[in-house]
Amino acid sequence: MTKRFFKSKIVHNFSHDPSALAGSFILLVFILAAILAPWIAPQNPYDLTKVSLDAFLKPPIWMEEGQLPFILGTDDQGRCIFSTILYGCRTSLIVGFGVVLVAGTFGIIMGVLAGYYGGIIDSVTMRMADIFFSFSTTLMAFLMLGLFKQRGVMVVIIAICIADWVRYARTMRGSVLEVKEEAYIMAAKATGARDSRLILKHLMPNALPPIFVIMAVDLAVVIMLEATLSFLGVGVPMTEPSLGMMISIGKDYVYAGMWWLVVFPGAALVLLVVGINIFADWLREELNPKIEKER
Amino acid sequence: MVTYITRRLMQGIVVLLAVSFICFIIFRYAGDPVHTLAGRYATFQEQEMVRKAFGLDKPFYIQYTRFLANAAQGNFGKSFVTRVPAFNLILERLPASIELATSAIIISFIVGVGLGVLVSLQPYAMRNRLVMAGSLFGISIPTFLIGILLIMVFCVYLGILPPFGRGETRMIGFWRTGFLTWSGITHLILPAFTLGMYQLAVLLRLTRAGMREVLTKEYIKTAWSKGLPPRKVIFKHALRNVLIPVITMTGLQFGELIAFALVTETIFQWPGTGNLLLTSIYESDQPVIVTYIMLAALIILSLNIIVDILYAYLNPKIRYD
């Protein structure tokens, strides 16, 4: 099984495509940096005993007045920018993967039920999807967080999940409707396979590929969304690190020419999202049979 | 067709009712309105009086029908903070938001679709690969970051454009416009680009993908072999077919536009509805929040219905019965 996977066409194409490799390399670096943050960060920016207000608003070390160990300078509380970015990426990735897993699983289940059984589940799920979609994930998540009184990483994940699962349900339903008509499903049905076996063994493996593209794109979207919500002040609380919050703090200092408070966290965020999007682009072209490859 | 439109309208009304119900729940149970209306230091008797006067002692369904009846007349109560009817507060700021959103849509549509067509003609040329790389950045930079970076470059370092506000405005009837003064237009440039950038990148990518699919079709080959001029083949035969899903997407993404407008307005301190909503959320000003949600729902739903109907007209393959 593993051997078959490593010899498959998709793995071959992946390892021979420079942009796919570059994209996943960027993502991998960020994941490692986030996991290893407590060991590689010069300072834990959210441990008050380690932060000193004396070293506030220091520029990066290659500029005058730069000070070790703050490679990328410090913010208005004397927190090391580089360390805060590492910890902030942690939040970004936790929220990103959390939402993709939870909303994805729930959406896939609802999509399969809606597509396979049709009827009332189908019409209710799809009407809900229409409404959620026209309101857009961003607006829904924002309004929901605006009304919640609690703040925290979990609350952000929940709010985004509530707004986001319909994306998966919709795609999965469409995919299931297509696969359902295939001859091998009919054949499996004719042999008297139970519904559970039919869905898990025959339907799901063939209906899932479009979902992988959605998951990859969604990871990027959710990471940007978390940053946006935290920037607006309805996302993660002040006591948790977040790239969006860093930029929100930094924007007031832009007028004073202190660009490093915005540019470094911004660059980290964009690089992470670009990496994911490059990978998602590759995956989309790879799994789309409509586009013929010419080189 | 008539049955289809009626059915869509009915569905729209059902959705609006659902939204209004949720809004009512928020209004009634997210914080006690008696407390807010009577003031923090009211005695128990005073609180009871307020409860009676505003009908808050009535059963749930009576309160809800009254809320609906008021909402239908645009009456959502007064803002807890400014003591002005919430609806007027939003109406006053609507022109600023609409002007910003329309400018952003126009910019993103013209530039996005135009570039998308250009890029699709030679997808592997170096400069077009660069454009695509640019569009990848366009969808990877969150709106708030674009706004701050633009401010940093054009206001702080170059100092050629104003960083916030709407500049001088003129009143035309009830409509306060910034289009008529030089200062109003210079104030509009950065926010409009900030808001339009994401949409621009999305449209570019959609148009390119659509054009690439369509350009391989038989009827395009036929059009070329007939010896039609490139302009005709590209715009009349290819682009036309690509535009249908592109326009639908634009119409259906309106909710996204509202959300990003909120971010843009906050960064540029644009005196629009999004900015008002954010302030209201910080201050828990429920009437304003509820009015905003209801109004946004109404606009989004109407747009969806219009897009669906247009779609039926544009695409003869679809017949609704």
C-alpha cells in the first residue's frame, strides 16, 4: 500500500514540480518553526518576567540602536518581534488546521448525507449553504465573534467553523452526486453491499479529491481570516500571540517611521499564505482533468 | 420564469424572517435591554415601568411580531450610545460605503478581467507568469495588510496621498458625495485600491482559468479558421462565455465585499457603515448592530435574486420551471 502510494503518478508529479516542492517546503518550515518556537525563540514574549520595558521599540539589529538578541527589533511593550512572530505562527497554524479538520470533517459528513440520501437533509443543508455563502465566511465569523462575549483561540476556531463548514458540504455534495451515478457504485449496490460499506469503501475514496483542493485553499483563507479578526480586535485576546494583533499594534507606529512592527509580521503572514496557495494551485491543476498540460 | 422568480422571492422572504428572528434573539437576550434603557442606577420600580412602557413584559411571540412590524418600517429603535434612531445613523453613512464599494468593484473588474484575458492568450510568456505570480500575492495578502502597506508607501514615505478620511464632500439632495472635489477623489484612491485588490486578483485568476478552458473548445477553432479578426474571436466568442460565471461570482461575493469594506473603512477611517458597525460592536450598541445585519441581509439577498434571474437570461441553456 505505502509502496503503491510512493510509486503513484501524483507523488511522481509532486516531486518533479518545483513550485509544488517550494510551496510545501515553505509550509513545512513554518510548521517546524511553530512547533519549535519555545526552543528557538530568543525570548518568550508572553512571559512577563522575561520582557523588559526598557528595550521597547528597538529597530532591527542592522540599524543604529539595534540591540541583541532582538534580531528584528522590539514592539512597544519590549517584546522581541522575531519571537512574537514564531509564537504568532503557532496560533495561525493551530487555528488554520483546527478549522480545516473540524469544519472539513463536519462538512464532508453533511455533504455525503445530502448528496447520497437527498430529500430533507439535502434541501436544508443546501439552503443553509446558500445563505452562509452569500453572507461570506468573513462577515459571518466577524458578526458571530462580535456577539460572543468570550475571547480565546478556541472561540475563534468555533466561530470560523460555524461559518465555514458549508464550503465543504457544498463541494462534497456535488462530488457525491457525480460519483453516485458511476457504474461501479451501481455494481456495488447490485451485489447487495450495505449503505455504510458503499459510502465508506466505494463512494468516499472517489468523491474526496475535489475536497483536498478546497482544504488546501481553505487553510490559507482561514489563516488570513484569523489575522483579520485579530487585527479588528474580535479575534484572539491580547494575552495570546497573533500576527494580526502584531500588525494592529504596529499600525499606529507606521506614521513615526517604525516600519519593522508591521513589515516583519506582515511578511511572515504573506509568506505562509503564499506557500500554501502555491501548493493549492498545483493540487488544483493536478486533480483537474479538464486542463491539458502543455509545457 | 414567473414561477421561478416568485419562488426565489418567497425563499428570500423566508431567509429574511430567519435572519430577523436571530437578530431579535440577540436584541432581546444578549444583555438585558431593560438595564440599558432604564440606566444603570434605576430602581426596581423604574425598571418595571420601562419594562411595561416598551412592552418587554409581553409574551415572546407578541414581542417578536412587534419587532417585525417595526423592522418593516425601518424602525429598529434608538442607538444606545447616541440616542439617535439606528436606521438614520446607518442611512447617513451609506453613501460613503456605496461610493467606496462601487469604485472598488469597477477598478477590480476592469483591471482584473482585462489582465486575465491578456494573460490567457500566452500563459507561458515570462511577463504573464509574472502577472500570475503577482495575482498569487494579491490573494495571499489580507486586505488590512494591503491598506497599511499602501499608507506606509504613499502617505508616510512619498507623502502624495492622504492616509485617512473622505476629504471635502458635497451634498446632492440627501447624498453626500466625494466624487465632485479633487480632495474627495484623492482620498478615495487608496481605500478603493485596498478594497478592490483581492477581488481583482480573484477575477484575474477566474478569467484566466475560464479563458484557457474555452480557448481549447471546437467553436473557437472554428472561429479562428473562419478567418475572424482576433478581437472578435477573443471578445465575442471566448470572453462572452467566460464572463457568465465571472459575473455570477462577482454578484455572489458581495457579502465578502461588505466584510472587506469593514476592514478597509477601519484602516482609512472612512466614515462609512463598516466603521460604524465596528464601533457599535466595541460599545455593544445592539440596535445599530441589528439594523446593520438586517440591512446587509436585505441587500445581499436582493442581489442574489437579481444575479439568479440575470443568469437565467444570459444562459439560454438554463431553463427554470
